[in-house]
Amino acid sequence: MEQLIKYQVERMLRRKRRNPNLLLQPTTRLVHDIGLDSVDLIELTMNLEYRFHIVIPDAELEELRTVQDVLDCVDTHLAASHSY
């Protein structure tokens, strides 16, 4: 994954975190550590879709638990969109 993509995803998550001292790691949990609620997760998904020109199905949104899950999701969808 390109560093730029990782940076952009982490930047989106940093704006949402409730604890400013929290360092984002791949294992950082979206709900328990960052403090995202269901509305935040939907907003995050919409931002990811807009920023990276991808579509994330609702079922996949429900599987996003950690920062690494989000990065993997974006990476998978970008790879699929470039393979056409």
C-alpha cells in the first residue's frame, strides 16, 4: 500500500478520535479505542468512498474493527478497481 493512502486514511481517523493522546496503530480498534460510533463509521466509509473512488458495501462496513481492517479494505477495493 502506498504511504500516501495510509497517511490519508490515518488522517481521517485522527480527526475522529476522542482521545487526542491516542497513537494510531494497526491494531487500534475503531470503536473501543478511537471512540467511533455507528454514525462515525458511516461517515468514515462515505469519506473513504469519495476520496478513493471506491464502493464499500454495508456488509463490509460492519466487519471493520481496526485501523488495519480499514487500510486492508481500501487497498482491496483500489486493487479491484485498477484491475479492470
